[in-house]
Amino acid sequence: MIINDSIVALATPSGAGAIAVIRVSGPDAITIVSPLFKAKSKKSLKDQPTHTLHLGNLVDGERILDEVLVSIFHGPKSYTGENTIEISCHGSQYIQQEIIQLLIRHGARSAEAGEFTLRAFLNGKMDLSQAEAVADLISSENQASHQMAMQQMRGGFSNEIQKLRQELLNFASLIELELDFAEEDVEFANRDEFKSLVSRIQQVLKKLIDSFAVGNVLKNGIPVAIVGEPNVGKSTLLNALLNEERAIVSDIAGTTRDTIEDEISIGGIGFRFIDTAGIRETEDIIEGLGIKKTFEKISQAQVVVYLVDSSKLSSESDRLHEVHVELEKIKNQFPLKPLVIVVNKIDQLSEADIERLRNSLSDINGASLQLLSAKNGIGVEELKSKLLEFVSTGELRNNNTIVTNSRHYNSLLSALEDINNVQQGLNNNLSGDLLAIDIREALHHFGEITGEITNDDLLGNIFANFCIGK
């Protein structure tokens, strides 16, 4: 892993824009840029203090490439911990590439994906979990995912893990010391205090592991399956929720033959709505495949919205019984999933009909009832509010640590298994040398999370998912 050269990349999204930022980092960053920059003040960049801005022209020989603003950061007081230059130029793609190629010709190298953040990690500016939070912050699309990424980037999760690791390390050192005096049969590590620590670590680990179920969903969006018979208004409801014509709407039953997905933010939480093929008996092979996929999506969804056409319920007395049967099937197959019964097209009903429907459908076990008109937007906001009630945001509101990274989750599971083995060993009065084996394993998995224990393959996998320029 080469970290003693200077790298360059576009730090803003590629494409034309008002401005673009080109980042250069490495021991020779200032030396490379200095002769190419002609400051309006006539001063050399080499002589300028850190954290200063300078206006001037970037030149290639006698040719002026652009009028730019240059930011100087002397290491270690920079994002990467190295000398860093950021060049704000005009957003022309031609200008961007001309400047980058100029810098490469004068000694810089094109940065790999995530290499700036990798250098920040290697230079001790952040630990590994904080570095991973940078990628989450960049990709955050709603308030919840942004808040979780910020909490992790500020080191909340790292601090919790490092504190536990340090306390465990202190006891590990005492037990290791006991091994050096095995013949004297002395005990440096108080076993009662150690049992108390192990119990506390177990509680913290279980809490963090449990938080992954919430964190993973909040990070990726709450999947909501919109199901029901064909032509009851599922696509119209999806369009009303998204406030755009995303799905095809037609009077022909069975128009939606595949699932359509899109995401919106409700109350700062991302919801991923899935418009599924209508559920009905059919001999059409293609539509049948769509219905099969509908049940697959229901199994993957966090919440199920079952849409009913109110006009059919008012004109067909047998249909109400059929709806009850279908809803009971869903509840029996997926008993733990929140189910919302949405009666659509209520604008076509009288008050008496609406009251009759309330009385008929409100007795479905464990289901919520919402009345709306997707076409006219009546009741759509109330449905959004109802969906928010199914999301557990207590930990988020309390600013508690929430695990969102599957790598962290797996390491926590392994650490908990090791700690359980330590507890079992303490209960069975195992010797210090046997306890030390499981303690070392737990310390190893704690270290994997923060990056105190790592390897090039792990770092390569993590930073390969970053964008170039970050």
C-alpha cells in the first residue's frame, strides 16, 4: 500500500456545473501545485500558512487554464493528515480534465476510490468505523440515515466500543500477568469484578446487536408492499404517495405485471413503496409470475398495505366476505407484519356507506383501517402518518448508538459469542490461560470494528465502495 506519493481527483460530482473542486493530497501536494499557480497577490503558495485561500490563475506554461481559488492545508491539520490543496475552478468538464492532467504530468497520481479517506484512517485522523460513516453520510437520502451517519462519524459508536475494549484489555493484562506467576498461584484479576465487567459488556453488545434491526431498515428505507386485487388503484396510490406519475394507470385489470419501487421521505424516514401485481386467479402466465412475485415482496416488506376498491364493496355483498378471507390469509402467512387496510375511492361513497365499511372492516385482527381517495389525494397524508407509527424511532430520537453496518454487526455477534465463553469459563472456574484465549478473541473482534486490527484485503473491500475523490 503506497501512501508516500501525492494523489489527485475531482472531489465534486463529474459533469458541468458552476464550480468544481479538485483535491490534491500527499507530501508533495503544495510543491506540485505551487509553480502552476500565479496568485493575484504575487505570493508563492509554498510560503503561505495553512488554512488560507488564494485567488489566481492556474497556468500550463504560458497558457492560462482558469481563474481559480486555492485552499491550503498543511499536514497533519487536514482531512487526510497530509499536505492538501483544494482547487475550486469553473465547472467545465474540459477545464476539470485539463487541470487534473496538468497535475498528473507534474507528479501527482490519480486517486483510487476512497483513497483520501483511506489516508485519513491510516494517518490516525479517524478510525475505521468513522471512515465507513463517511460513505454512509455521502449516500444519505433522508433525515434518519443522515443522523445515524453523523452520530457514527462523530465517534459515538467507536467511543462505546473502545471503552469496552480498554476495560477488557486491562483485565486481560492482569490475567496474562497471572500466567507469568503460575507457580506462585497468585490472582491479580479480581474474579468478582471481572464477572461484573463481562455482564456489563454482554448487555451493551446485546443492545448494539438489537439496534441493527432498526438501523439497517432506517438506513435502507422501510419497504412497504402495496397489494390487493387488480384495478383497485394500487398504481394510483403509489403515484399519489410519490406525488408523480411513476406507475402506469389504466382501467384494464392486470396492467401492473411486475413490481415497481420508489422511495420518499416521510417525517425524515425513508419509505420504499413497492407497487405489486394484483392478486387474483388468472390463467395468464406472465400475470401469474407477477402475482408470485407479489407474495415474495410481501415477505420482504416491513409493512403491508392492502388496498380495497370501495365501489365494489358497496355493490357486491359477497365481495366483503372475500376481502375478509384474503386478509386473513395474509395475516396467517405473515402474522408479525403490520397490516394496513386502505379503502380507496371513498369520494364515490355516501356517509352511510363509509360508516358501514368502518364497521365491517375494523374487526380484522391486528389490522389498521384507513379511508382515502388516491385519485383526489384525500386521506393520503393520514396514511403517511399511520405508516410512521410502525417505525421504531425511539433510539434515534434519544440519540442512542444504532448499528447500521453489517460488518460491524457480524463482529459484534462474534465478540458476544467470545464474551459468553468467557462468562462460562468464569462460572466453571477455568484457569487464566484458558480464559485468556477467549478474551483475546473478543479483543480481536472489537479491534476489527475500529480498525485497530485490520488487513489490506479488508481495507480494499471497504474503500472500494467509496466514490473517487473521497
